[in-house]
Amino acid sequence: MSAAAPMISSIRSESLPIRGQGRVLSNVVDRNGRKLRLAVPDWPGSIPGQFVMVGTGATASVPRHDPLLPRPMAVYRDLGATPECRDSERAFELLYRVVGRGTTLLSEAQPGESVSIVGPLGEGFPVEESDAPALLVGGGTGIASLYELARALAATGRSTRVLLGARAEADLIGFDDFAALASEGVELICATEDGSVGVEGRITLPLEAALTESGPGALVVCEEPPAPSFFWSESCRAEKCEREGAARAAGHAAGRGERAGERGGRPPPLLAVRARAAAARRARG
């Protein structure tokens, strides 16, 4: 198979976004985060990496204007027609953390109440058939953007590794769901700065080791805003994809509603990590 195969068109969504109300099916604590499951009439489905704009809390009989703006949240899991769905409803999940007034109100939404949504939005990530491995790197609430992508890549038969990083175990979300993807052929590697889960140190340590081992066919990084996000694949130039990936990821990370931008005083280390790994492979012969 060629290094740059055509994109799999069967999972690309041509549906336009919808504006509507999602019926809350569940809104529960999940380890260190929360999962909000919504059933939305005529939900067209999403592709990996797309997101929704979600209202800050249940829709009330009297409109609330504080907070005013909805929050961008990644579609964590697109579930389709579950047993709880009615008629044309389709369900999806959001994975988020309670970090401010907006997500605090959202965490209080009860089953049977409604939450406003607009979506799916964003271009999403390309899913390409290739013999080259895929590396998906997530940090903070950016982890929520990677679950469906990992499943889609593994479904093509592609070697897929997910690397999740956090300061400590208490900051790591989605761990159990990603660990369960082992049954679908997805390898999970974790790193925490305090060593409470997985490798001790930043996620760039196992990332550099993985890149040194084989080099990526695709590298996707979603960190918590305001850190920049990064996307690279064999089918387009890294510089171009870094810009496009950051634009895609502006609303990918769940729970903050902030804009993806520069990390204050800390340049993104990923290009340097890739360069060091490539040099190590060349030295190895």
C-alpha cells in the first residue's frame, strides 16, 4: 500500500449542522471527568474530530443570559440509535471537566431535561488507509477529540497508538474507555508528571520513543486550550497541517470554551521532538 492512500470517503459526513435541543439521557461522573449523553432528533452523525456548541446548562422556561455563550465540546462518542432514543433521535456523548461557571451549570443538567446544541461542526480529522503507524497524543480535555479517531484508524487495520498525558492521575480523563479499545487493536500509553499513572514525565518522552522506533504515518495532537494543537500526516506537509490542525482544533477540546492559541512563553515541543526522533533513526541506520 502506498504511503499516502486516498481518504476513506465512507466515513466522511456531508451533513449540514443542525440547531436543536438534546434530551439528556445521562450526566454522570466518570473518574476525573463527566460524561453527558444526549439524544438529538435528526442528529446527522459526526466524523472523528468534529465538535458541537453546547448550551451552558439545561434549557430553562425563562432564557438565561449568564453565561451568555455556548461552549465548544468535542463529540467524544457518536452512539447512533441507542435503546433510549425515540423516533428520529440519535445519541452522542461529551466528555468534559467542571472548570468554571458554564460547565458547573452543565453538570447540573438532569436526565429528561434539554440542552441546546449546534453541530456537528468542524472539518474533522482525515482517516487514511496506510501501513504506517498512527500516533494520537492527547492532553487535558483535548483527550476527548481522539476516541472516535482511534477507533476509525484501528478499523482500517492500521497500527494505532494513543498516548495520553496529564500532570497526575486526578487530571487524566477517559482512561477506562481508551483502555477498553485494546480489544479493537488500539495500544494505550500514559504519562503523568508525578508518575501516578504510566511513565513518569511529560508525554513527549514516550512520544519521542515511539517516533524514534518507526516514525509516524500520522501524528495528531490535541491538548487542552490554550495550548496549540497539531496534525501531520504522510499526505500533506507538516507546516500546512499544523496550521490547519490548529484551526480544526479550535473547538475540539471540551470544557473550556477558550480559543486555541499560543502557550504563554512555552513553544510547542512537537516539531523538535519529531526532529530529534528522525535524527535518531538516521543515526541508527
